[in-house]
Amino acid sequence: MSEGAPNSAARWSAVAVAIAAAIWISYAGVKHAVAGHFAGSSSADDWLRAAQIEPGDSEHWYQLGRFRQLDFDHTDLPLALTYYRRAIELNPYSPFYKLDLASTLEMAGQNGEADKYFQAAQHDYPISPEVAWKYGNFLLRQQRLPEAYAEIHRAVTVDPKLIPLAVSRAWHSDPDVHVLLDQILPDTPAADWGAIGFLSDSQEPSAGLAVWSRLIGKKPSVEWKAVFPFLDMLVAQERYDDAGEVWRQATSLGGLVADSAPGPGVRSLIFDGGFEKDLTGGGFTWQEMDVPGANFDYDGDVKHAGERSAKIVFDGSENLTYGNLYQQVLVTPGTRYRFQGYLRTEQISTDSGVRFEIYDPRDQKSLDILTPNERGTQPWTLEEADFITGAQTHLIRVRVFRAPSARLDNKISGTAWVDDVTIFPVGPKP
């Protein structure tokens, strides 16, 4: 009995400890579940209850801080600062807590302390593009430009998706392309393409050309979705020679060869006059815009030469003005040119059929040439026209054209095919 009593007491002690531990674990689990329920609520009052239930969980305090900082209807910067500081006390190694505390300090006008926490976040996570980006933008707002550019450069080097936004922020701070190239952007094609996109949208031809000059030296793969707006911007700014040079360099890099034309060594000014390439949509390529009553496609069965032609099907539902298949062409003022193009038609209705039009989009009175009106069913027909550009004509437009009919039976139906379109110089103005 003397030996059994101590053993019995020990067993009961162990059982008591186990029961107490189980009760504590159950209590802690329930407590955590209740706090999690409140934390997942959409109510800030519930978030505060979660923090009160689990005051040692930094995320509850951080969530409350963001709410008090960012909710316009309940903004309370002093309270947000209190919550953020509490979160950092509980978890001093989170750079993101420090970033949000820094941004709140800046909002409160405490820029010196904000700088301290931005630097602390960077110390905790030195390779983070988000930290570098937010710190760089803070420095930009403080007009500490060289430091800002260094941080933004660090951010975009790690995360190229930030490049367009970085170009925009830096350009509005200091519109100097040399700063952009030398201090902010990494020397990569992706960075240059991003800058060209922004500068095209901003109508900044000189800066865009400076970036293009750096880019072209890298012999990059051509991003036509960036080239086309860049060319359109140069044309809009009447930088015709620059647009021509960019186009020649881009097509050369892209492995695109200019079309030939009659005569040795003569090249057509029309790009892809035989519609053999899929490259369309801007610059000096074919452009096609959808319009009710007409449908555009390529046709590999009906063609004048090569592998295919362009086909326009009029569905008979509209008396439309059609000029939606066109190409812009750079020309030399005071020069004689010859236009040639082939049309084929099938059951084109109405008195107003299909033809080519060559005109100056900036001064249509100085140049507007129409080829014969093709109606009904016609085999492949060569349409020709000689014209002379005016003294100020640097750009012309060639389009497939149909004018609206004035007659009662005016809704056009039928099909037109287009192929082998060329323009080439035949001499100066006499």
C-alpha cells in the first residue's frame, strides 16, 4: 500500500495535468476560432473584437490600421498609426507593416519618421520591388530626385511590369529623356519599348526618337503593337522623314522586304500590295475597320497573283460610304507617281460600285484621284492612275472606296477582290 499510494497520486496528477491541458487547448482553439470569425467579417467593429480576443496577433492590428488609414469615411490617421505601431511591436520583421506605417506617417506630415520606416522596410526586404517602388515614389514626392530615380530603377529592374508606370511618374516629375534613359530605365529592350509606348501616347516625338535610337542598336524583336502608335504619333506631328526612317528600320529588323514594282531596282511604296502578310493595323500597313454592311477577309482561292487577295463582301443591308480598307503612304512633294491595282467584282449591285481612291488626307483639294467605278461582275481589271503630289504633300492615303448611292435601290451587295496594288515614282513634276 505504501508504494501504491504515491503511484496513484502521480497518476491522478498526470490526469489532472492532461485535463487542464485539454481544457486550455480547447479554450485556445475556441478563442482562435471566434477571433477568426470576427476577423473575417466585413465590419471594422468585428475586427476590433478579434484584436481584443487575440491581442498578440499582429495581423488583427494591421488590418485595423489599414482600415483607419484607407477608408475615406472613417479615416483616423492617429488611430491608424497606433494600430500599425502595435502590429510592428508584435512582428518587427514585416517590411509591409513598415511600408504602410511609413505611408501613413507621410499622410500625417511626419516625413522624417516616414523616411525612417521606408528605410527599415528596405533593410528587412532589400530585394523587394514593391518596397523600392514605394520608397522611390515617396522620394519623388519629396523632390529628392536622384535618390528617387535610384529606387525606381531598382524596382523596375526586378519587376519590368512597373516600367510604364515608372516612365509616367518620372516624366511628369522631370521630362528629360536623358534622365529617363541614364538613371531610371534598365538598358533592356523591354524598358525601351515601355518608354516608347508612353511617349507615343504623350505625343513626345523627340524623346521617343531618342529612346528608339537606343533600342534599335540592340536589334530587338519588333513589337508592332508599340511601333504602330509610335509611327502614327510621328505622322500626326508631321515628322515624315523620321517616320520613314523608323519604318525602314522596323521592317528591316522584322525581316520584311518591300514590294517590287515595274522597272529594275524600283520598289513600290505600297507595303504588301498583294495582301500576303498578316501584318496589319497601323503605321504604313493596310488598315481595315469594321463597318455595318461590309465584311473583310483574305481569299486564298480567288487572287490575281501570289497566294491570296483581299475580299470585301457587301451584304445588301446598307447604303454605305466605304473607305475602310486603306493604307497611308509616304511620298515626296512635287513628284509624279503611278498607281496600279487590280479589282475583281461579282454581282456588285447599285449604280455606285467599287473603285480605288488616292488622296491627300490633309488637303484633299490638292489631290483626290478616283479610278473607274466597277459594278456588276467583272474579271480582274487593272486600274491605273498617274498623279502629281503637291508642294506640301508628304503623305497620301490609298483606299478601296464606295460612295453612297442617291437612287432608291441603293443598298450595295456583292463581292469585290483587291490584289497587287503598287505606287512608284515615274519622275518629278514637269
